[in-house]
Amino acid sequence: MKFSLSKVLLFSFVGIIIIAGLAFYAGVLSKKSLDEGKAGEKDTGFIVKTPTEEVDANNGRDPSQPDIKVEFAKEEWVTHGGDYFNRRFSELEEINLETIGDLKPEWVTSLGASLDMKFSGEATPIVVDGVMYIATAENDVLALDAKTGEKIWEYRPEIAEKLNTVCCGWTTRGVAVADGKVFAGLLDARLIALDQETGELLWETEVANWEEGYTITSAPLYYNGKVYTGVAGGEYGIRGRIMAYDAEYGHEVWRWYTIPTPYEKNGDTWPDDEDKNWLHGGAPVWNTPAVDPELGYIYFVTGNTAPDLDGSKREGDNLYANSIVALNAETGDYAWHFQQVHHDIWDLDPTNPVILFDVEIDGKKRKALGEAGKTGWIYFLDRETGEPLIGIDEKEVPQLAEQKTSPTQPFPKGDSFVPQTVTEEDVERDLSDDFEGTIGSIFTPFWEEPVTLKPSAFGGANWPPSAYSPETEYFYVLGTDGYIALSRMDEDIYEEGSMYIGSIMVPVSDAPTRGTITAMDVKTNTIAWQVEWDTNAYSGVLATSGDLIFVGHNDGRLIAFNAKTGEEVWSYKTDAGANAPSVTYEIDGEQYLSIFAAGNSLAGSAHGDKVYTFKLDGKWDGTPIDASEKSDGKSDEKVATSNDPEDSDTTGSTSDPYEVGLSIYEGNCLSCHGNMGENGHNGPNLQLSKLAENKDDVIERIKNGGSTMPAFGTILSEEEIEEVARYVNEVLSKADE
């Protein structure tokens, strides 16, 4: 067959013209579609996409995954929240109200973690195929035999010892396990995947740069071939984000910034000026998301604005800080949001994980969502639309022009689970006789004159996860009832990697802190029962079909309550603060219960490094298994506890007379009292403290502790106490002069 070159060229030219014409026509249609979409767009508090729009946005793939079923935890504890809905409820019932008296330790394993006070044990164990995966505050990851407690493998990453871009001490909330891998977010903003059987590092990805203020404290979420993680660092002027990574290879699939640019929807809730504060406006993601596979959404909450307490720089509502957010799990596309605190100046950001549940209200089955805020309210929403499930009213609040306060704030209908006002009776009962300050309530603004408020920036509810029981239809939440004094400081300038607070945040010295364990009726948002403690409740909740909930106490007790009435029915005292959530699982037909009891800096509790595991008629002989780095996991050697520290010498010669004291301060005091003694999250401002002006008084307080401060007399040597007291007295107390 012969070809004519001229004909070939002619047909090619015609084909190009046709293709170009079709492309132009498609572009016109696309532009028209986009313009029509923009013209019809309304600036509402939430947006819901139609299923068709979801499919189009997802390249023709429906984000819904109806084949992925969400069932309550039972034989295993496979996700951070027990299931994709984060309900922390187990259907196991062998341990129940009748048998709870026979619950005893079966094994106890020491993980070899540091006992320095800067470390806080907050991790939820994951149990899969008879193996427990647990992470320490140093970000070490260990696999233990869930039946015996013996170590299977360990992974101990190298993290810069001088990492200091963490607001609240070193910690991690745990790991995720799926697809033959163990996923962990490290404090230096790396995401890693380990081989599930061996602990071998398979891949690691730098999520962000820790020296710029970015860290990861949350447990990652595995879902449908992807690993999701957010970044912490709101106190360091980050721009918050959540990302999805390919679980097999570790590359980023999508990311969604929690602060929009000025040219995106809701970007006008930040000032568009030369300071570009939205670029470092905070809104971190502290928590592990929940997922609804049927809808194809992930749900999480965003944290504080930056600077935390100075609203003068950031006029507007400052979206999407302080918000519950729903995204398309496949693409990261925005679905809807609900903001709990507009233009936050009180550090009342939500940090509690979102919980999803289904409930019948007024005869109609609803897809619900609940999130417990630092404000002391639970925000119940419809998880399809983001609309209030029970009712939330926008009410006028006190105004202060200097802080550019929002004219209104959301007030959920129902009860708060902690007090939200400082009363004259509170002053007379709890505060010193010479207290003459101004008092206020939630949303009272402040400037140069200190104002003492409730709730504090500690909560309300903080990170310790809540739980939901389908049997009682109660939402179980832990709360802190504490005081905080807020006042204006000199203008705070943003500097990459440095604290960016904006004002002074001071816990009221020697004022009591109380805690609440509350069962809230999800149909009415009212209190069904409540237990009050003389210390904050700071661990997390586990609910079970045995009509029980389990909560840890700062004094080391793991406590069981009747889930229907709140009556205490059992407790066991560990050797350190029980400040992490407990989990339950089943092996060979027997139910086990485990908790990582390692203490917590912000709770002021004794530190340790042990996993305690219980079962009915447990047979632990009193000797912990040594799973430290030097051990094969089967040693009977005695291991150190918080009351029996390993010998260490930190008092060698140095050219800087305060170097030793600073080192001890950073290892034991920084998370509570803050850098240079100010803006800590639980301790008083040492630059303003009268006690810090007297070295002997400082020594006495370090040795014996205070109202919320642990005693260091058995933790630090006499020489170490002397050095850190001298640093506090001679450096920190004079830092504001």
C-alpha cells in the first residue's frame, strides 16, 4: 500500500484543529461551571457537598467505602480509639459488676523509659493478633506478648535531646497498626513505618521541620491504605495542617491546611495585611481523627490560634482554628466545619478526639458526632451536615476593642461538665486572703489588668479521650476545674521556632485544681451522673459491656465505676500516675485489661515506665518483666521506679555556673513552668513568683511539692535540688527585671 505524504500532512492538520476545538469547548464549559459554582456559593458556617459532587471531586471515585464495617472493639484493640468511630467501647463482658472483685494483675512490664519529669506517658496500647504495641514518651516503640508481657522487639529512634519546640513536655499518644506495619509519629515531626513482626524501619517521612515549631504528638490513623497525621505546635506560630500518606511507601497523598489563604473560602476570617499572620496562625491538630467509611469523611478538631492570647493582631473569627472539621478521606477536600470558639483569646481550643455514634432522637435515627471542649461543653453535631444535633445558640458576649473580640460565641444547650464562672464564694473558699484581682467567667476578655477565670487553658476537657456507650447512651468525659489568670504582656513578635503566646498565662498559685468524671446523656446534653475529685481527671475513659468504665487517677490508681450510676466498684494502685487510657482485649477466651502507668508532667504525678495488665484471678508474682533496651525481655532483674531512680551524676564541673541547674530544669520543670519560667501549662510564672525570690523556699517546695506540683525529694539528689533551686532563684526570678 502506498501513502501520500501530502495527504498524511493534511489529515494530521485537520485532526489537530478538531482536537484544539474540542479542548477549547471543554475549557469554556469548565469555566462556566466554576463561575456558576462561585456565584451560588454562600458564606455559611458549614458546607455540605452532594454525593455527585463528591464523586466528581474524587476523580470519579465515590469516597464512600461501604465494605469497610465499623464494629465495636472486642477481641482486639485495633485503633487508637478502639474503632474508626473513636468510641472506646468494648463488647467484652467477662469482667463485669459481679466479677470485678476478682480482677488482679497478670503481668507487669517495665519498658525502660526515662523517669525525667519532662516525659509524660499518654499512649494507648494497640493489641492485634495477640501482640501489644506501645510507645513511650521518648517515642520508643515496643511490641509485647499481650498474654505474658514479654518483649518481642523494640525500636528506639534517635531524637535530638535539645528538641525544645514542644509546649507541654515530651510525649506521644501511641501508634497505628495495619497492613503488616506499625506506624508512629515522632516528636521531631517524622512519620515512620516499622515491620509489624520485627520492628525493622521500613520507611520514614519528614512531615515538617521541628526547628520551625512543628511536632507530632497524636497517634496516627490508618484507613483504607493511607496513614493520616496532623502536626502540633500552635504555641510556636505554625500553620496547622493534616496530611494523608501512602501506607506502602510513605509518600504524601494530600494535605489540608487548617488556615486558608486570603484567597480561599473563609480566608477573610484573618487579616490580609503585611504581617500575613495567617501564615503562622496556629490551628494545630493534636488528636487522632475518626472516620465514617459510609460517608467517606474523616473528622478531627483543630487547636489554638497563634498568638494564643493576643487577638489584637488577628481580627476575625480565625478559621479553621478551634473547629470540628470534616474532610473527604480520599482527597482531603473540605466538607464542613463548626467553630467552637470564635477569635479565641483564652486558649480554649478543643483537643479531645472526636467520637462518632448513631442515636435515635425524637424518633429519628441520627448520624451523630460529639466532641468535649476545653470550654466545659460537649458539642453534639449531625456528622453528615455539621449542624447542631441538640441545639447551640450564638449569644452575645462581653467585648474589648483592644482584643478585637467576637461579638458572639456558641453556647450549647444543656449542661457544662465543669464550672464556667469564678464566684465570690470561690474566692473565699479557694483563693488566698490577700486576693484582690478581677474575676470573670467564660469569654470574659482581658488586657493589661489580670483577670482570673474558669475554665482554665487546661480545660474543661483536654487531650484525655472520652468514650461512648451504646448501652447507656452516655458520653463519658473527664474534666478539669481550675483557675487561670490572664493578662496582656509587651507585644510579642513572631520568630520562627520560638514561643508565640502573646500574653501571660498564669495558673493561680496554690489554688486547688479539681476534676470531674461525667456521664452526659447524648440525647439531651445533660449530666446523668458526675464524680468529683480533689485533683484533675487526666487519663482517658474506657467503657465496656460489663457495665463498667475505667479511669486512671494521678495517684496511680486505675479505678472502675458503675457505668450507669458512677459508683466506684474497684481500684488498683500502680507505682506511677495512671495518666493514659486503658484498653481491653481477649486471648484464649479470657478478658485482659491494660494501662500504661508512666505519670504525667502536667498532672504533677509520679513518673514510671510500666504497662500493668489485669485479668480475673491474675497471677502476677510481683516482679516486673524488664523490657529495657539492655534486656531480652525475660530478665527478673529489679527495675527502677519513680521512687527508686537510677544513679546519675549531673553535677560535674562546667564553665557556666547555671548550666547544671538549667539542664535539670529542662528535664523536670520546663513542661509545667515554661521556657524561662513563664507560660507553662500547669505551674506558676516563676518570674513573678514571690516564693522563687527565696532560695530556701524554692528548695523546700522542690523537695516536698505543692498543691499541683510533685515532690522531687526522692527523685533528685541533694546536689541536683541545690543546683536547680539556685537557677530558679538567681536566674528565673530576676528574668523580668
